[in-house]
Amino acid sequence: MLTKYEVIGMAKENETKLNGQAGEITTIREILMGSYLGAYEKRFADIESRLAAIEDKLSLSNEQTIQNIEKLNVTLQSDFTSRLEKIETHFKETNQNDKQELSKLFSEISNRLLK
């Protein structure tokens, strides 16, 4: 059975080996891919800048859409209010005219009944 100190020592040795291997892998990768990494980094930078430009355009487009919707809402409310007022006015006029006509009819009927 291993003691606590032996386990800790083995863990440190494994960590050192892994760090060394990671460094070796990084070195090998740089040797094999070094010329391509610069090209890929440039391509990623270009893609990121294009993405940022698209995000800016989309944000501006969203703001414009919101403004257009708000303008349309104000216009529709104004138009609705105007039309409603016209309908109310027409209803009142029609109602008043109907009352006057009914009054005339009742007056004529009462005159005929009195004769």
C-alpha cells in the first residue's frame, strides 16, 4: 500500500511529465502548422471584423425598425381617433335628424287626429 506522501510525489511527477508533453506537442504543432497558423489567424480576424460589421448593421436596422413601428403606431392611433370622431359626429347628426323627423311625424299625426 502506498503512503500519502508517495501518492503526492507520483502526482507531481505525472503533472511534470504532462506539462513536458504539452510543451512538446505545442512545439511539434508550431513546426508543422506554423506557416498555416498566421493565415488562419488572419482569416479569423477578417471573419470577426465582418461579423462585427454585420452586427452593427443589424443593430442599426433593428433601431430603425423600432422607430418605424413607433411612427406607424402614432399614425394609426391618430387615424383611428379621427375616424372614430367622424363616426360619432355622423351618429349624433343622424340621431338629431331622426329625432326632428319623428317630431314632425308625431306632430302631423296629432294634427290629423285632432281634425
